[in-house]
Amino acid sequence: MSPSAKPNRASGSGSSRVAATRKAGVFTEEERAAMRDKVKEARGSINETEGEGAVLAKIATFKGEDRAMAQRLHAIVKASAPSLSPRLWYGMPAYSKDGKVLCFFQPAAKFKTRYATFGFSDKAGLDDGSMWPVGFALKGLSAADEARIAALIAKAAK
């Protein structure tokens, strides 16, 4: 092997665009877009009082099931924990308390995945023994799913 050659450290077939991008050691376009969104947020382009409008505007850009789930989750958060502040976090709808993000919605289209994600940060304090869920894959929302999410949001907001 020549001194400039690097061993292939990637596992798997490497046939996908993301795998190929990872091998090259660069970020995907979706990851770069998320970082640009985070920089805008950090610079104060969107402040706390503009948060709800920014979240609703972001949700309006989503398509199909991503939009329907984001709208429903927004309503669940507002009903379960009205004290949480809507805001954008890495360009995603999120909800915070005292400036710290507790939960967020990541649409499937954002990173071209087959499911959306509703997640909780460590600040949510959902600890339950030595293992607990912090993220949920979503392909839809049943009444039972909504009730479970509402209970977790209420617990996180305390």
C-alpha cells in the first residue's frame, strides 16, 4: 500500500450515497443543511418570541405524512405541556424549557429515511432504571401512540 493510500474503514457494501459520502469523510447535503440551520438559530435569527411562527412555517414546508404527524405532534405538545416553548433546532420543530430543548420532531424527508423520528434530549429527564427510550420511529400516529407521547412530554416538562 502506498503511503498516501488509506485503508477502507467503512463496513458494509458501501453502495448507498450516504455510505459513499461517509467513506470520503464529508457530510451529506442534508447534514450540511442541518448545520446551516443550527448556525442561523445560534446567531439569533429566530428568537423565542418568533418560535411558534417559525415552527408552524417549518411544518408547512413538510410533505404528506411528515406534515400530518408534525401538525398532530405540535398539537399534542401544546396540550400536554403548554409551558414548553416551540422553536427550531437544527431546522426541526422542537420544544424547550428554560432555553433547553426537551423534545423534537425529525421528518423522514430531512435525512431521506423511511420513518420520521420524535425524540427527547437528555434534558427531558425521562430516566427509568438503567435503560429508557429517547427516540421513537414514526410511520403514523395511533391514539395509543399519541397518549404515550403526551404522557412522556408531560413528564419531561415537569
